[in-house]
Amino acid sequence: MIGRARKLAQILDTTALFRGRLFPKFVAVFTAVVFVALLANATFETLFSYQDRKASLIRIQQEQAEAAAGKITEFFKDIEGQLRWTTYQPWTMAASNQQRLNSWRLLLRQVPAITELALLDDAGKERLQVSRLGLDALDSQIDFSTDPKFFEAKARKAYYGPVYFRHDSEPYMTLALAGVGNASVSVAEVNLKFIWDFVSQIKVGEHGHAYVVDAQGRLIAHPDISLVLRNINLSNLPQVQAARAGLPQSTQVTEDEEDYSQEVLTAYSAIAPLNWLMFVELPINEAYAPLYYLILRASILLIVGLLLAFLADLFLARRIVQPLEQLEKFASTVRETKDYTLRIDYRGNDEIGRLAVAFNGMLSELSVARERESSNHIALARASRLTMLGTLMASITHEINQPLAAIATNAGAGMRFLARANPDIHEANAALKEIDGNAHRASEVIKNIRSTFNKDTHDRALLNINYIVLEVLALVHGELNKHRISVESELLQDLPQVRADRIQIQQVILNLIINAVEAMDLVKNRARVLRVTSEMQEPGNALITVQDTGAGIDPKDMDQIFDAFFTTKSSGMGMGLSICRSIIEIHGGQLWASSGLGHGAVFNIRLPVAKAGVDE
Amino acid sequence: MTDQSEVQSLIFIIDDDKSLREGLKRLFQSVGLQSEVFASASEFLQNKIPDVPSCIVLDVRMPGLSGLDLQAELDNANIHIPIIFMTGHGDIPMTVRAMKAGAVEFLAKPFRDQEILDAVQLGLKRDRSRRENEKAATKLKTSFESLTPREQEIMGLVTAGLMNKQIAGKLGVSEITVKVHRGSVMQKMDARSLAELVRMAEALGVRSTAS
């Protein structure tokens, strides 16, 4: 568990990875792709759900509105039907009127919605009136001939009066029906409370409601009776305008009410005989609540999906980028250490694995080439050293041989003058003088050469011997590998600098190392180790040693190895160590050999270090 | 005449090193050899070479014209005085080049006095015989040129191995005339026998091919 947590933490620890540029690019691109896919999915799903939802809601509301409208129509039809037969008989002053009164009372009892019932004769005079509330009146003779309920009914057989309120609380309406021919007109006062109750009962969702407006747009039924009582005209409402204009039967509108506005989904249906309109409304908020839920759910899914994609990308990118970084680090290591024998340890058949294999192959070729180059280098260094030596020797030889030849010649001449039967002392003397002069001349030549050698200090600079040792070791790296010689170096880190000629000191160290390599060439039964050390020996002196595990130096040769022309090698000139010693000596140091511990020889170089603060 | 006998031979020493050339002059003087010294090859070339047996002791390495250059120069000028080279340090290719071009000896400095004396003696001896050969050839040529055209013709035919009779037939003269001419040739050429005459004709290149 802890291990897993740590692993996760490792995957999430991407601060290091984000430093490179590939990794964030990779993660960003893949996360973006997943994001777009998820977003498109959620958007389309929401859009389609929205349309489905809207269509089905509209359909339900439409059905509700139509059903309610039908019920109201039926209500009126019913009342109309009940009223109709009262008109069949024209008003006559007959005894049967009492009977008629009785039957009308029965009608009132049967139809609770009718509160009052009146009969107007052909001339518009009230002949009969029954009421639930007041006294019944018979032949009151009140003239209603100018009342619209009379002439409208007469003209159109039916009259639907405007809605009015009794006691400011109950909606009423006058319904008048005219009989055929000279028949009377029956006038009923219909209590619309029933419609109001019915409208109030229509439930649309949680906050949806139904309402009815009349032909003029006045609100006549609404669950909130106070709105109705205020006698509001709703003809300005967009849905009402739309309905009156006969536009499609459902819309989504913004309803501006007194203190708030809300978007509602509305459907309507016409109530046929009355030109009323039945509206069913549902606030958008509620209508689309499931949609909001859907959107929320989609968003959560989107976020979760994104998170998962991001984590997956991190993981994948790590899998790809980390080996690449490993490769990069490895390449840097090779570049810095110049160790071309290093190999990448990366297993895998993937592209990176193949890259690693290619990289290793390249390194192999590089190390072979490097080795070849470095042995060429050694050969070149040796050859140029010999050429330089040869030129120097030739020049010295000529300079010396010239006076020597003069000496030999004059000596011969002198001896011959003296050996004569009659010795020519004068000539012999002249010859001797010449000999003397030329001997001095020869010694002068030698002196000049030495002083030239000694004087040549302008190439000297402050040097760190350790660097020179490392340079030379790098130079002979290939040679050492070829002879299977391992190197141990123990260099004092803060070795003070020495003032010396870089090339000359390099030559000395190179010479000693090549001698060591050649000395170990015959070693078969023990390890071939080249050991190079540097240390401070005593105040003011640096000591550099070059040790090998070769055959060592024969004690009887120990005194001669630094002599010119002394060599134990079949191909040597015997100048190397002699010149090395001269170089070290003109630098104010010493070069000597000693026997190593166990096997091999040790060559020691002691060089005075430069005094601090003295520079040129 | 005494002058002539004193200058029996002459050695030319050419070396840019004064003490060596003076030393060599002294050495040669100690054994009774006359010599002249020159500091450079060009100085030597400006000098008139006397007509006595001589040889040159020459340093290879000199400023200006080198020893080997001088050798080539003399060869071109048809001057065949033997040369002894000296060098401070000689390498093999240089030695081979000098010896091929006819050098008597190639001595590395410093050399023993006897070595250079021997070399000089050898050089002078060679020059002497060269000069004698040259002198004999000159004498032969002079004698041959003293013959009349007819005598020269007869000498060619005689040395080609023809008999008097044959020569007479070939030239359309009598045998007696051939005999007279032949005697005159023998006398003028200072030949003691026919064999000697043949050798002379050979050296002169006038021997007719037998036909």
C-alpha cells in the first residue's frame, strides 16, 4: 500500500519532467484531445435531450390545455343544454306559470352553477325570475329590451356576457339563450367559481399553472384569485398576443410580471364558444431541471474523464520521456567523461530500445576510432620527438665536428713538421696554436648549446601538474587499453601550481609513461598496473611519481639509466631519460628512479611549486 | 724549369671554415704538397686552374654553392679534377650521390690526417694518369693529323686487316705505292708494329670496317 502510494507520488512528481518541453506538450495535446471528445459528447447529448424534453413537455402541456379547454366547453354546453329547453315555450300569462316556476326551481337545484334564472318575453320584459339568493319574482315587467343580454341573444340565439364579480369575490357571467321564433329569452347568471376551481386544480409540475383569458385578454381564471379580482388585462403578454394571432400553439416566452420576469414554457387551447383561451404554463427553470441535472452530470463526467486522461497521459509521457531523459543524461555523461566504453542499459523492443541499441553501436565505433586515433597520436608524438632529436643532434654534431676536424688536421700537421729530419718548430707551434683555438671553440659551442637550452624559459607558465598528468593519460588511453594496463591515479587535489614549460613537462611525463608501458609489455603473470601520484613532499616541492609493475631496474643499471646513450631496449637511442632529467633539472627540479614495492620501477619528479602571488 | 719541378702538383682546399682549411694547408705543406685555399665554391670557380696534376678537397655543406653543386658544375664544364669530399655529418644518400659522380673519397669530419693524405695521394695519382692519357691521346691525334689524306685512308684500310694487294686494287694504285704510304704512316705514327698501329687506329676511331 505504501509502495503503491509512493509509486503514485512518483508518477505525480512531474516537476522535474516539466522542465523539458516535450513532456508538457505531450500531456497538453492528449488531454486536449480527450477534453474535446468528451465535451462534444456532452454537448450533443444535452442538446438532443433538451429538444426531446422540450417537445415532450410542450406536448403534455398542450394536452392538458386541450383537456381543460374541453372540460370548460363541456361545462358551458351542459349549462346551455339545461337552459335550452326553458326557451321552448314562449311567455304566456297562464296558470302554468306557477308550474314553470316550480320546474325552474328544480333546474336551479340541478345545476349548481346557475345562481339566477330569468325569463324575458319577446319584448324584453322580465316575466319570471328565480334566484338562489333573492326572492323569486313573477312578472316583474322590468324592461331589458336595451340590455345586450336580450338583443344579443335575440340576434344570435345565444349571448355570453362579460365576466363580472359579485361581492368582489366570485366571478359570474351572464348567459342568455333565445328560443325559436317569438319565443322568450332565458337569462342565466352562471357562477364561474367552478371554472376557477377547475383551473386551480390543474397541476403542471411543481410551479406550473393554468389560467384562462377571455376574448379581450382579461384574466378570468387563475389559481391566484387575487390576480383575477384585480381584473388584469393580459393581452400584452407575448403568449397571449401570439395565441390571439393564431400562431403555433406553444412557445417559450419571457413573462414580465410586476416584480419579476421569468421564462416560461407555455401551451394554449381555445375554448370554442366563448373565444376564451386556456393557457398552461411551466417555468423554464422547472421544465429544464432534469436538463440541468443532465448538464451537471455531464460536467462531472467531463472533469472525471479529463482527470483520468491527464493521469494516463502523465503515466504514458513518463514512460516515453523518462527513457529519453535517461538517454540525454547518458549522452552528457559520455561527452563529459569521454569514456566511450560506457553502454546504455535499456531493455525493450520499442523505438527507444532500438535507439539505445543504435546509440551503443555508435559508441562502439567511436571508441574503436578513438583508440586508433590515439595510437596514431602516440606514434606521431614519438616520431616527431625523434625527428626533433635528430635535427638537434645533426646541428650539434656539425658544430662540434668542425673544430674537431681542424684540431685533428693541425695535430697531424704539427706532428709531421716535428718528425722531419729537420723539424720545423715554427710551423709546429702555429699548428698547436690552432689546436688550442679550436679546442676552445668546441667548448664554446657546447656552452652555447647549454645556455640556449637553459635560457629558453619564455614558454613557462603557471601549470597544474595534475591537468598535465590527466591530459597525458587521456592521450595514452588507447595504448593502455591495448596493452591491458589498468591505471591508478592518486592526485592531490589542491596541488599548488608550478612554473614550467607545458610541452616539456608533457614530454617528460609521456616519456615516463611510455617507458612504463613498454616495461610491462613482458609481464604475463601479474596485473599490469600504471600508478601515477602527485603530492606535496615538503614545503615548496611537488612530487609526481610514475610507477609500473614491470621487471624493474637492475640495481647495477640504476646509476646509468639517466646517462645519454644508455639503453636496455633493442630499439632505443638511450636519450629519453637523459633528456627528461635535463628538462626537469633546468626547471629547478630533480628526476630519479627507485625500485617499487614488490615489482616494477618508480620514477620520481620533484618540481618546486610557484610562490603564491607571483605571476610573470 | 726549376719552377716547373716545384709545382709538381696542386691541391685546392674549399671550405667555409677558415681554421680547417688553413689546418689542411699546413698538413699538406708538412708532407711537401702545395695547396691553395678557397672560402667558397664560387671563389674557386673565379680562379684559373693551372695545368698541373691536382685534386680538390671539398666541404659538402657550405653557404652558397654546396660541394655537390660544384661537383656537378665542374662536370658540366668538362673539368675532371678528382674530388675528395669532407662533411660534418654525412648521410648515406649524399655519399652515394657524390661517389656516383666520381668522387675519390668521402670523409667524415673529424678524420685522421693519414686518411686525408691517402685520399689526396690517390686523387693526385688519378689525375696524373688521367692527364697522361689525355696527353697520349692528344699526341696520337696530332700524329694522325700530320698524315696526308691518302695516308689516313691507307691507315684505316691497313688496320682493318687488308693486304697491300687488296688495298692497291681498292684504291686503283700500284702495290708499291701502298707500301710506301704504309711505311710513311708507320713512321709518322711512331708505331713499331702493325699491332700497335691497330691499337692507335682503335683509339682514334679511324679503323675501317672489314668488307
